Amino acid sequence: MARAYTDRRRFVGTVSGLVKETRPWQWYKQGVLLLGLVFSKSLFDPVAVTNVVLGIVAFCAVAGATYIGNDILDVEEDRNHPRKKHRPIASGQVPIPVAVTFAVLLFVGGLGLSWHLGPLFLLVVSAYLAQNALYSAVLKEVVIVDVMVIAIGFVLRAVAGVVAIDVYLSPWLVVCTFLGALMLALGKRRHEMIVSDDPAASRATLAEYTEETLDQFLVAVLAALVVSYSLYTFFRGGLWMMTTLPFAFFAAFRYHLLAHTRNLGGDPKFLFGDPPFFVNLVLWGLLVVAVLYEVPPRLLEVIA
């Protein structure tokens, strides 16, 4: 009886550890695939929605496999790290052979779903995996390139969302996604520099960055982002889309404020815990959907 209870606890602990290894708190990143669905006016197309959901699952699977693979490769370093030693693989909660098997299943499942969505989607996922591999092996050590590669990863997600539903890939989507992700990556580097007693020990590129330089980069990228989104509304979005500009500006400025006053730049998910930012994001999303799906003109027709 006691042995059965122990085995059950071990099994539950292993499963729990495997779930933690896939970083479920980072799955929100795959939400970028929804951009193509919304801005292509396919939000109410059941087939398009199904394809994007499958695409998100595929990205979660391959990302989870890469997380597990990295933790297996870094297991000895993690065991000597004050925080990372508590990770399931490093702590021994998940045996390495079990982790390898689960990672292979995730990888194969993710690639299988990608192939189901089409060879072009599989190509984008393969590019994402290659980008991750290059980042882990070399590029994370190259100053400036490290944050740009992170931003490119989000662009690949956005492109995947478009490819999954076979619609036109807008250059505005690429530019705004890249700049938004680059802003978040720079904010994260700034946060790491501020909270760490020895930044270079935790990340090699932080030895070459300075807080002042990161602030300058952040302001430049923020400015480019709001200008790019403004140009999109002028040339592609139409008159009604210009009503979303105050919300877009508020989101960018609010992020900059929080990164400098509350050190929330370390992980963008904490932004969702800031009521003004979250409410503004919801209002912006609702307004964008209303404009794209022609709710304002229809209301005016009804009133008239």
C-alpha cells in the first residue's frame, strides 16, 4: 500500500515536472499567431480559427521540446545555480530519460501538426527552430544581435499565423511585430541589468550593454513602433482605424513607464497584472475588431 502511494506520488511529481518544463506561463507568446487571423478579417471563419489554434498548439509543442532540450544540456550548470537548481530536471524531479522521451514526443507531434497545416507552415516552424538553435549556441552572446534574434522569433510566429490561413502577409504586420517584440526584449535586458548584482555573470552580453544605452535603444524603438503603427492606420487602416491610435500610444508609453518605475520589463506577462495597461489592451482589441469588421459604419447606417 505504502509502495503504491509512493509510486503514485512519484508519477504525479514527474508529470507535474514535465508540464513545468514546457513553461506553460510562456504560452501566451504564441498569441502572436492570432494577429494574422484578426487583421485578415478571418476571425469569424471556423476553418481559419481551427487552423490558427492548431498552429498555436504546434508552436507550444516545439517550444516545449526546445525548453526541455536546453535544460538537459545545461543540467550541470543549472544544479549550481541558486534559482535554476529547482527546475524539475536539475532537481531530479524528472529523470533525464523521461524528459528526453517527452521532448521527442512533443517535437514529433509539433512537426506533425505543422505538416498537417502545410509545407509552408512547416518551413516557418523549421526556421523558428533553427533560429532558436543558433540563438542558444552562438547568437545570445552577440550584443544587439541577441535582442534582434528574439524579435525575429516573434515575427516568425506572426508569419506562421498568416501562413496557417493562407492570406496576404502585410509588411505592416511584420514591421510592427518586430518593433514591438524588440521593445520588450530591450526592456527585459534593462531589467536584468538592474536587478542583478553582477549582470555579466548571469548573461554575457550584459557586460557590453549599459543602462543608458539600453534606455536610448528603448526610446528609439518605441518611437519607431508608434510611428509605424500610425503610418499603418493612415495608409492601410482607414479613417476609423486612426481612432485606435490613442490606445496604441498609451500602451507603448505605459510599458516604458512601468519598465522604469516598477521594473516590470523582465517578463511581459506581468503587464497583464497592471490594470491600466490591461484595460487599455482590451479596449484597443475591441476597437480594432470593431473597425476591421465594419461595426462603426453599420451602426451609423442603423442610426441614419
